[in-house]
Amino acid sequence: MRFFRNKGDKTKKLNREFITFIVLISFSLFTLLFSTRPFVQDIKTFGFSFFSTFRSSLTVVKMYFVNTISAIRELKVMQDEYQLLVEKLDEYGKIERDYAILKNENNRLRELLGFSTEETTKYIPGLITGRSLDKYYSALVINKGVKHGVRKNMPVVAYNGGMQGLVGKIVQVGRYESLVMPIYDSSAYATSRLLHSRYEGITSGQGSLDLPLRLEQVKKRARSEISRGDIVGTSGMGGVYPPGIAIGRVEKIIDHDYETVLEIMLEPIVDFSRLEYIFILEAEHIFLEDSDD
Amino acid sequence: MIKKSMWALLITAILILFQSLLSPYIAIKTVSPDLALCILLYMALHNGIMTGQVLGFFSGLLLDVLSLAPLGLNSVTRILIGAFSGLFVGMFFIDFFLVPFFASAIAVILKALVFSLLSLLFGIQGLSVSFVTATFWIEVLYTALVAPFIFGLLNLFKPILVGGGKRR
């Protein structure tokens, strides 16, 4: 039951609540309206940096327990594997000699073709420490930030089955952590090229890692030259991603009669459901934004 | 009211951090329960409109800062949910299961509705809300099932989170 000394108390309370509601909603709506402007992004960056310090500390504790439990389990397995490895060592000695011969031959061939052997791309290794808090915005939190040389718009890759695949790009950088927009996010786009037939298109996500990526704007005349399983990689156009990073494999080709372009569904190279370790690329030609942190 | 809200906000921040870290282990088909929403509902249902909307504002702002969502999206949504939930303060007995379950389910649906409306009004890129996908209903059910446990956990801190002020 509700009791009031008089009606005035109730009216006063309602007025106070209503005014507070109007003030908070108005502020939030204005913030939302201007949330693509740089000065609001600075507030986001500051707030993100502030909380990333706590999250990174908790990550250290979490990783300690996870690693300790894993280590105990693995110790038993390692004892058996040791014996097997000693036998394999002899075998690998022979393989190493063959590799040295092949490498020399490869270098000679590259010299003949005039390719540069200098690496212009630096790799910053990182670990995924968290994922998005809601299902509407896909984001991966990694344990590298400004302190480690990470900047906004740097591409992120990972290795899966021996192949380098595109994960996404850095969209927000804090002092110790960064946010990665994965390629399967519905806002993510990458200029792409079918590595076999060389036709170009644009790859985008569908908002979930359970859904395939979508390659669009590929001319219909390419239909006869595209097969299931063909690899799609970055084309390097636009300056965001360096060329040649594998994005996905062709899974399905959709040819609408009313369209002049094909719609191709891709299975990502990277298995995002099991992704743990990533590499941030610091390539020379990529356009980067300076972080204000 | 301020003290209760600050304590609730601190608990929200801690749960959000844990949710972000443990998401790969607790998610079902990439969907995690919305723990911050459960805390907001608890505070609004026990303390009223003022606490609900203030906590909704700050917890929404926190979520916006920590995610890729545009700043203001979650704060608008959670102000509305907090204020709406606060209307029902004192109207019924908050039991262990039924009230938290149904309140959370309705709150998740309301959240999706508000997101759809804001996406339409502000032309927010990349925000696609669908009521017919399995992931949406998994989120509704998962959050609703977790809510009784969150309410139970918060009941342990009832002296600092609830009461002390006038309610309707």
C-alpha cells in the first residue's frame, strides 16, 4: 500500500522523476545523435582505456588459473609424447637438410623473377581476452593497446590450418587493450579478389559468426571461372588491408536473374568460434589513425 | 538513492567485466545472458523509477563505452527499461523465480524493440534486430533463466541495495 502525507508529496515526487527522466533521455539522445563525431569518440576512447586496465588485470588472474589447470593436465600427456619425439628427431634431421636445399633453390628463383625478399610488414602477436557484450555488435577484445604500438585501423590476422586468414581490423584502441571489429560483423567490409580468377568484389559480414560472409559486386561473366572452394583474399584497394590475405572459401554462388552481379557466400578461413591468438599487422602502406590515448 | 545506485553500478561493472571475459565459455550460439539488465530490473523493481532510470543511464553508458555500439544507444534503452520497470515498484511480491523470469524476458524483448526504433530513427549502421531468429529467442530465454539467480545473488546485498527511501 502507498501512503502519503498529502497529495503535494506525490506530485513533487512525480515531477522530480519526470524531470530526471527528460534530462537523462535528452542527454542520451543528443549523445547518440552526435556519436559519430570525433569529440564523442574521444570520450569513448577514454572510458574504454579506463576500464581496460581492470579487465586486463582480471585477465591475468583468469589466465593464471586456466594455465595452471591446463599445465597439470598436460604433464601426464607430455611424458608419453617425449618418447615419441626422440624417435621423430632423427627423422626431422633428414628433413631439415632437404629444406635447406629447397630454400636456396627458392631464393635463386625469386632473384631471377625480381621479387623483393625484404619483409615490410611487422606482426604484433595478441591474445583474445574478451568478446562482445551483446549480440548486436560483434567485437573482440585483445590484450594489446597503444603501449604495444597498436593503432586504429590496423588489420588483424590469424593462422588456421597453416593458412593466414583475415580476422578484422582495430576499431578502438586503449592503453592496454583494443577492440577488433571482426570481418563477420555487419558493418565490416573488405575489398576482395578471387585469387584464382582475379575478379574483384567486396566482402562483408552478416552480423554473426554462424553465418557465411558475403562477396558482392562480382561481375556475372566471372560465373564460369568460379568454383566452390576457390579462395578469396584481400585486394589491397582502399588501403585498409594489405593485398593477399585470405578471407574465405567460396561456399555458394547465387546468380539472381534481375541482378548484373553475382552474390557469393564464403566460409571464413579463420574459425572464429575457436580463435584465441591473433596477429596485428603493421604494414607500411596502410592508412592509420593516431590514437589520442 | 545515490548510494544504492553507486553500489548497483559497481556490481554491474564487475559482472560486465566477468561476462566479457567468460563469454566464450558461457555463450550459447554466441549469445550471452544480459546480466546488466537483470541488475537494472532488480533495482528498479525494488526501488522505483528514479533509481531505475539513473542506473539505466549509467549502466547503459558503461556498456556503450565497452562495446562497438554508438554512445547513447544502450543508455537510452536502459533509461526507458529502468523507468518502465520502476513503475511497478511495490505492486507485487518478488518471488524467487516467476517475477525475475518474466520481467527479464519482457525486458529483453523491450530492448530489442527500442533498438529497432532507434536504428530506424538514427540510421544506425550495422544494427540489425530480428525477432524471428533463433539467437534472439535464445537470448530471451537464457537471460530469463539466469535472472532468478542474479536476483538471488543481489538479495544477499539487499541491505545496501534496497529500501531506505520513500517509495510509492
